[in-house]
Amino acid sequence: MNLSSLPLAHGAVTAAAHHPAASGRGDPRVALSGAARAAPNKADVADSASPVRVIIADDHPVVLYALENLLANHPNLHVVARARSVPELFEVAAQHPFDLVLMDLYMALPGELDGPEAIRAFRGEFLHKAVVVLTMESEASVLRKAINLDVGAVLSKRDRLDLIPVAIVSAMAREHYVGPVVRDLLAQAERAERREEVHRILTRREFEVITHYATGLGVTEIASLLGRSVKTISAQKCAAMKKLALTNDIELYRFALECGVTRADPV
């Protein structure tokens, strides 16, 4: 497939280096029921100069319409089928030769396979096909599950539309793309988890000291602000750094930045 003419959005980041779970290749744990699934047949392989054959799947007709119109603007992308549910996605995927599926994360009726489980089942059935996931999901744990299924890309529906072709290019190149909104959600969750861990490790007063210290206040200023002695503040700062395995002030500042520790945090 010729992907050279697909425009890449300015500033787009391919390969989700910001999140380690987004690396890797094919999932060896997927169990296949037959050798026919292990390798694509000739009828299912597109010519290298032909457009990328895309199946779009979403339970909202307006979203399907928008996606189809978006992809129609790119001559190297061709929508071959549409689906509004997981069962329909499996059905059209079995009927139409395709290269990539652009699918909503959640589109099942009650009792049907959905979310990461639907992706896992689809990748098990169509192992060699690229998957790009679109979602409104904001729960970091669910997003991580989707990424860990080795999909080609995960995008939020809050991301810019012009990033969808970027994600498709990355997926077809067997790279991994995570959209800006999803990256931000994962980063925020990671900072929150680290802050929670810091709260668990440190005493309330130790946390209070490093929070003020991270804003640029010196030991003397913190002592005056909190009504404690300089010696006490210094001891609490040193105790906190030791518990956090930090050896100098530069590491403390960096740690505070990565954790999102600010004076507004509860103590």
C-alpha cells in the first residue's frame, strides 16, 4: 500500500514513547483455532499500490458518517465496510478483504462482547490486521488495557480529526500511536498514582515540607511559614528524600515535577 501521499498532522507524535505499555509487536498469547488464521491468503492481501482498505465501526451513525467523509478526502484510504456493533464488525470483516479496522472501543448491546475484550477477540480472529481504536473513555486503566493489546493506535474522540490518518499510517507501518488526549489522560493518572504513593510513604509533615520546597522556598522560609525550627524542617526534608531514594535537590525538584506535587495538594 502506498502511504506516501497521506498528510501527517503538524507536530504529530508517532510511537507512544510517553507510555511504555504502547510498545511491542504481535501478541504471541493469542490462541488461533486454525492455520488459516495464522497467515493471510492471497485474496486478502492488497497490492502495494492500492489504497488501504478500511472497515469503520461505531454504534453512532453520525460518527460513521463523519469518519467515512474524513477518509474519503484521502485517495490512499478506502472504506470497504461499516459496522454498528461488535457482531456486525466480525461479520463484515469475514466478508470483505481489508487491511485495517477503525473501531469504537464501546459499541455493544447488553450481553455482547465489548471494550478491550472485543479487541482481544478481534485480534485473535484477524491476527494480521491493523486496529485503530477510537474512544470517549477517560479511565486510564481501560486505556492501558487497550494499548497493551498491541493495537496500532488509540485515539480519543476528543482528539483532532486530522490525527486519524496519522494513526492509520502508524498502524499500517506496524508502529504504535497514542493520541495527545489519551497521552495526557495516562500522564495525569500516572502523576495521581505517584502522588498517592508519596502520601503513603511520607508523614503528613514530611509531605508538607517537600511540597513547599518544590515551589522554590528554602528551608528557612519554610520554617518561618510553618512555625517550626530550621533544624526540624531540615530533618523532615532529609527524611522525606531518604524515603523517596532522592540524593540531591535536583532529583527532588524533578520528582516533584513528575508527580505534579504543588502547594495546592492536600496535606
